[in-house]
Amino acid sequence: MSELLGALLTLLLFFLAGICAELFKIWAIAYKRRGYVTKRQLRKIEKWLEVMETRV
């Protein structure tokens, strides 16, 4: 029973991490459109997100 609960919590954690990454990416793109983030910074953010997603 505890193994099943642990597996479900792990899946939930991965799911929430994916949602947070997508929301952060959307936020970064919106800030770039408003001029708060440069194209270079946006590329660095996207690279960082890709690295973090591969680690998960």
C-alpha cells in the first residue's frame, strides 16, 4: 500500500513540475513581448528549462 502511495506521489510531483515549467515558459515569453526580457535571456531560460526537464 505504501509503495503504491509513493508511486502516486512521485507521478503527481512530476506532473506538477511539468505544469510549473510550462507556466514559467509562458510567463517568460509574455515578459519578452513586453520588453522586460531580451531575446538572449529568453534563449537562456528556454535552455535551462530543457535541461531541468531532462533531469526530471
